[in-house]
Amino acid sequence: MNVSRLSLTVLLVASLCSGSCASPEPSRTYHFVFDQLVLGVAEPDGEEMVSDGLDLDGSDGPVSLPDGAPNPCSSHGDDPDYVSREGERGVDNRLGGQLEFFARILSGGDGTNTERIRSIFQESISAGLLIVLVEFDGVDSLLNDDNVMARLYIGTGSAVAVGTDGRLLSGQTFLVNPDIPSVAQRVRIVDGVVELQGVQTRLVGAISGIDLDMPMTSGRLRLTFHGDEVVTGVLGGALDWGALADVVGMIGGAADGLTVIARRTLQGLADVVNPETGECDGLSASFRVHGVPAFIYPSEVAAGDGVPGQRADAGL
């Protein structure tokens, strides 16, 4: 082969490889911690009741049970669910829809407890006692990616740095609570939005010196990526109405009396059937969430997951 032909061959190979022979960009791992977790409320908008939240049961109204079994949550009659601000129907957020009514009962009619109840979880987050962490592993694109491993962890309480707005600052390191199983799912990112379904976890922490251990079932988490610096979205799920009544009653003062009132009221509002017991013991609720970048200490593993947390150096 002469020199000119060899040169032509080299140029041709270089041209063909210019777009296809380069090493692909490595997948990245991102971690976020929720610095905001505030109960969503339902508000009238024309003839509709609009609420932050998600459809937890696939029904716009009371859930129809199989085989015509009586619905233990049928006390709500044919009350429709809410509509999201984006127009999605069937949003379940009974607590948010009745929050003002519930707060007025607890405060003797003046409604002064409404904002306190809305922010009971936020208070615990700002104190570093309720740490909700999300991990996205194997991410090729935060805009569209068909194969991402998502995990939701509950962290252990720790000293935290907060801003002037009382919210957690980004870039902090957290430990995973090994006593609370993580949620792990293969998910897709579509147009910058990702969703986890079937979330079961426990929101643990403390509020005003009162221990918080709130089981959540039938949960869904929908997040939108805003670059690699912020996630926003909605967490919806069924809270144990009894556990919520105990906490709300105690933070209101005169614990014994208010707890009794809270239990009677929330039991009447419960709208989610426990599939294991068949009892109406869940109260649908939704939370507006906001997350900022974080690190997870690599030696900690959530019980039942078996996958170590990894430092989220990429993108932070």
C-alpha cells in the first residue's frame, strides 16, 4: 500500500469514528435530601376542588372492592376525589381537603392550628430529625432515561445546617437509618419527571419533643428535575390515622382531651382500605416536596435493600 493510499485509509477511519468510536459518558449517581415537606391543601377553583396530590387508588371517589364486598370507607358516600393543578383527576388528599375543619375542632373554633398542622413534618426536617433521601443511580440523562435505579431512604436524625429560611442547606452528608427498609425500583425519567409507586415507609423524627413514627402505605412520589441542583414534586400516601391523631393531639396541648377529639375526627375522615386487614385505617394525604443535593455516607445500608449508599459526587 503506498503512502497516499494509507493516508486516505487513516482519514476515512478517523472520519467514521469521529461520532461513533468515542467512549460513552459514564452513568452518574445523584442524591437529594428533602428540605421541604409541607402538607398540601385542597382549595375551590370554580366548580372543582383543586389539590396538590396524586391518585393513590385509581378511582375518582370511593374505591370499589372486589366481589362486591362492602367498603369500610363508604361513610364518604359518593364524594369525588380532587383535581390536581395540572388537571389530573382522582387526586387523593382527604387530610388536605378537611384540614381547616380538623384544625378548627382542635383549636376550639378559631382555626389557629391550621398552619401548625400543615408544617408539623417541616418542623422536624428543619431540626434534622426527619431526613428523607432519594437516590438515582445509573443516570445517563436527567431529561429522558429508560433505565434508572431509584431508592428512597429515611436517614437518621443528625445536626444539620439550615438557611435563614429554616430549610436544609445543600451538600450535607447523611446516614441511612438501617431499621427502616428502603424503597428500590427501576424507573424511567420522561421529560425530566420520574415517579416511584407502591411506596411504603415510615416518617420518623420528633416534633416539639414528641416522638414521630408515622407509617405511610400506598404511596407515590413524583419528582421533576431542575438540572442537577433541585428536585420538586409531590409525595402522596395513606397515613395511619391513629398515629397521626396521637401526634396532633399531643402537640396541641392538653394531650388527653385533644387526642380523643383528634382520633374521633380522623377516624371519620379515613378513606383508604388496608389491603391486609380490610379495615379503613388509612387517611390519604399529600405533601409538596423540594429537594437539594446531598451525600449519603457510603458504609450505611438500608435494611432489606442490600445495596450500599454511594457518595453522590457526580453533579454536585
